[in-house]
Amino acid sequence: MLNRNDITRIRRKLVHIFHELNPASRRKATQWENSGGVNFLRIIGVKKSDVVIDFGCGPGKFCIPAARLVGAAGIVYAVDKNPSVLKKVRRKADMLGLQNLHAAGCLAELMPLPDDQKCNVALLYDMLHFLDAPERKELYAALHAILEENGILSVHLKHVKGDDPARYFLTMSAEDVAREIEMSGFCLLQRLPVQVWHAHDTTDGIVWNFTRQ
């Protein structure tokens, strides 16, 4: 017999398949990847020629527009532990001619960055709730080590207390997570109210930008 978690996973999978096949949803996703996401990333601080890490990149709704924005002189590293997800991201990047997008299964595969590069912007979007506290602490430390002095750690917090809480954020608010990040050597730079991609469409959200202390 299916339990509640199994039913939830099946429902999410069916919703995902629907949006993958629905022409209107596909048009929205393409528009985001081509222009909306580029404008969004420009607002949060990504610039031409930057080195960007999209950790937990999922289907590529941020790494694809990031590769467009940074251009041939920049580099985007898409990181995700799911091999099938990375395969789709690589295939899409190849199809779009985005030779500046590189995929990896974990941060360790990138370390150290080639030619003593430093990362300008690291994206942690809608993924921190999948990691327990020690895993999050390890991730913050790794990103702190490879971010340039004035680099940006950009975080979109979802599934925290008061926002469909899930996994390891059942009792943690966005402010709790922000304090956790600050205790790992970062300083809150700004809270940006934005239209950001989540799930299958854009939505009103808050992006938390941190910089190294």
C-alpha cells in the first residue's frame, strides 16, 4: 500500500509530466530561459564574464540563463547529484550552443576551479531544505572558500516554516536559515523582492544575497 510520501511523489511527478508536455508551460519556460531569467540574474548581481555556480541546478532554469548572461568570457558550473538531470542540462546547453556551461555531480569535482578562478556568484535556489544541518554547514564552508572577496552567495529560500515547510526546514523560518548562513562566515547584503522561477512558473519571492565577512 502506498504511504503519504509515495502519493505526494507520484502527484509531483504527474504534475511535472503535465507541464513538460503542455505547450503553454513550455512557452513560459522557454521565455524565462531566453529573457526573463537573464533579467532576473542581472538584478541579483550576475554580470557579463562572471564565474557562476548553480548548486542544485535541477532542470536548468537558472544555469541556462546564467550562461547566456555571462557570455563566452564567463563560465557557469551547474551542479546536481542527479545524473539524469545533469544529462538533460548538458543536452540543452549543447543544443543552444552554450559552450560556457559545465556540469558536475558535486562541488568536489570542480575543486579547485581551473586557473585559480574564483566564483563571482553562487546560487542556492530552492534546494537547501534537502540538506541536513551538517551538510548545509559543509556547503557554506566550501562556497566561502571559492567565492571571491566581494562575491555573492544568492539564496532563494523555499519550504521553510510558513511556506509549505518540508524536509529539514519543518521548524526553521527564512530568518533562521539566514542566521545560520551568517554564522558560517557570511554577511547579509540585501533582501531583494523579485519575480523568480519556482516549480513551473514565475512567482513573487525574496532572494537573500550574502557576501563574505
